[in-house]
Amino acid sequence: MIQAMRRLAWLGGWVCAVGGGAGGVYAAVMPRAAAADTPPAQAPDTTKGAKVEVHIPYTQFTLDNGLNVIVHRDPALPIATVNVWYHVGSKNERPGRTGFAHLFEHIMFEGSAHVPEGEFDNLLEAAGGVNNGSTTQDRTNYWENIPSNALELALWLEADRMGTLLETMTRKKLDLQRDVVKNERRQSVDNQPYGRAFETVYAALYPKGHPYHWPVIGSMDDLSAATLGDVKDFFRTYYAPNNASVAVAGKVSVRRVRELVEKYFGDIPAGPPVPEVRVPDATLVADRDLVLEDRVRLPRLYLAWHTPKIFSDDDAAMDVLASVLSRGKSSRLHRRLVYADEIAQDVRVFQDSRELGSVFWIVATARPGVGLAKVDAAIREELDRLVAEGVRGEEVERAVHQRETSFVRSLERVGGFGGKADRLNQYHFFAGDPGFARRDLARYQRLTPEAVAAAARRYVTGAHHVRLSVVPEGRGELAAGEVRR
């Protein structure tokens, strides 16, 4: 794909990164003003006035059973990827029966009617392929990166587990994977320093019964209570072709993909209508202040605010705000907390974009001997200053160009997490259009300093939030204290 993209090269004042032929991804960084007739002696600065435009060509069709199929042809290298998204995540679970979506991420690799346990990986690896999967609040995905001549194998494997997994589902298999997930929870949450912080904040941000109230991995009690019948019902409802999308990208033929998809997926019956997700109001009517004692050496501060859902305009504004505050050594919070005041070991800010509503996070680890009240006060001073004085134009420009660069680089890959096939599925599910790439990037490119400052005022300094202080056991005095407005 590097050859197809041909990297960013200067051509008489134009910066281009263009895929060739009928496939690839098309991206161009073009000056907003007309280039001079005479090329400059030195390449101009691409951070001033340049605009990246992208396009991922694709073909889309739907099988009679409701399966959505997206095909992107990129003949640059003899590789292909099969990327399957199921529109199910922890948000589709219910209180008392949490962790099912993540549990199936494991079970889906444990064999189906025509693929014995362990053979999924063995067959792919023998063909030179790799595979993985992941679960979030909003979706579950699986992907295989293979040589192009192994495309049929990957599609057959995915179809077999979609259509026949329950034929081999037993209590023994459930118990085994339940224990694996419980151990994963012990390692990554319960016994991990700061491991319970995020689920503690989410439980405070969202009321009981809200789809985002519980963690993706579920609780020990819910995992223990899950019956074989519960798990089978969950699979029948959500892991059906009418709730899935298959994206195929790489050196492939649309005609051949259609033939193979119809051959292997076409006879899988559609599932029942997917239940509507009920979303109670999650508006915070007051700030919430929490303290969690943990086996840690340094106190850490977590601040979280409700923000707009993924792919909205203000979602992009909050993403840029996060970059202004913490991306790079010259960012506002890094410069203030880490360098000027020397009160924090690190600070990171990010927009966690989701389908039903997003969360804006500020996370800072204090230096030894520093209480979180001091860190919290410095953060609030910087937020107030940003809203009062505004965001500088160069700060927004820098953040947008960083986004453009990372965006184009991610599209150099056809497969894996964040590659072109993954992004086509993401756009299909959350934007309703696999071709949303151009509009996605345009959300950032049209941002102004005033829009970013306005978003900060509306969603951060002018809104209620959750604050969590994670402190060493027995050191409650290091917590940030009461939140006052």
C-alpha cells in the first residue's frame, strides 16, 4: 500500500498521495489558493492553507437475508482482508446479564460445525493469514488478513461460525470461556493498578439501566449467573446476517466476492428483529465527586464530561480540544502541569466517541508528594483561560493537520484495526454511509478557533461532570476534595 499511496510528494506546489488504478484510497493535499506559475525554490509549509481530501471507492450490496456487504478493491499488493462487524456490544445487554458480547468474542474462536476447536487459527496461519477481534460498547468485530488467494477460506470460516456456532455450543465450552474472561477481568481490571477507574466513572456518568452504565467485560456475578440458554438466545438475536456487515478489501474482484459471499452466507437465515436499545436520560444535574483507594504509588485524577455522539460536528471539536490540551510537549496542560508547575508525571486528554453519546476525559497522574487538589486546580485554571481568552488559530491548525496525517496513514492499510475495511464498516454502522470518509475529515477541516472554544464552554466548563481521585490505600488526604462551582 505504501507504493500505491506513493507517500506525500511535492509536485510543483501540490502535495499528493494518490492510489493508482481503479482501487486504492484517493487522497490529495491541495493548496486552497492557486499555485504560482513558477514553482517555489523551497517547498511551502503544508501546515498553512492545505486541505486533505480523501475517498475510499467501494461497492455495496445486500443479500436476501439482510447481510450488508462492502467491497473495496486495492490491487497494490496481493493481500486481502475480511472484516466482519456485528452491531452488538455491551450496550445491547441488560442488567444482571452483562459481559455477553465480550464473552462471544472468545467463544467465536472455539469452533463451529465444520471447524473443530483450534482449527480456525490453524487454517488461517497455514494459509499465511492472521486474525483478531474486539468488543466495545457499540459493536463487535472480527477480521482476517490473508493472501488474496486465501479469500475463500476466510469467508468460509466467518460464515461457518455465523451460521453454525450454536451447533457446537456446550455447557463445557461456555464454562471454559467464562473462566477465561473472569481471569482476564482479574488481570486487566481487578488486580491492575488504576484498573477499576474507568468503570467507576462510567457507573457514575450513566444511571442504572443505561446501556453504558456497566463495563464491556461484565461483572463476575453476571458472568457466573449466565446460563447456556441465556447465551444461546443472545447469539440468535445479535449474531445473525441481518445484524452484520462484511467488508472485503484488497486485491479482490467485486464479482468474485459477490459469488463467494452468496455461496457461503446466502443460506444463513436472518435472525429476529434486533430489540431497540432504550436510552434513559443521562444528564448530570450536579457534579459527582468520587474517591477510590487502590494499590498504587501515585494518585491519579480522572475528569469526565458528557459530549455529543460519534461523527457529529461537536464530536470533532472536542477531539481537537483534546489535542490542544494534551497532544505534544507544547500543549496547554502538558506545558503547565508537567513542565511549568512540575506537579504531574503525565496528562492525557481524549474524546471517547460512541454511538449513543461520547465522553471527554482528562486524566493526570500527580508527581510524588503532590496532592490531586493542586493538579485539579491547575487544570481548571487552564480550562477557564482557554474559554476566556479563546483558542489560537495555530493550535487548531496544528491539531487538524495532525488529524489529517493520521487519517491518511491509517488508510495505507487495507486490514486490521482501523484499516480501510474496518473504517468502511464503522461508517456504515455509525454514519449510515460507507463513503463517509470525506465528510468525516471535513468535520475537522471546517473547525474554527471560536467553534472549539465554544464547545469547551458548552460541554466542559459550563457542564456538570464526574471527578474521580484514585489514591494509595490509606492516603485519602491526597484526593482532590469537594467540587465547588
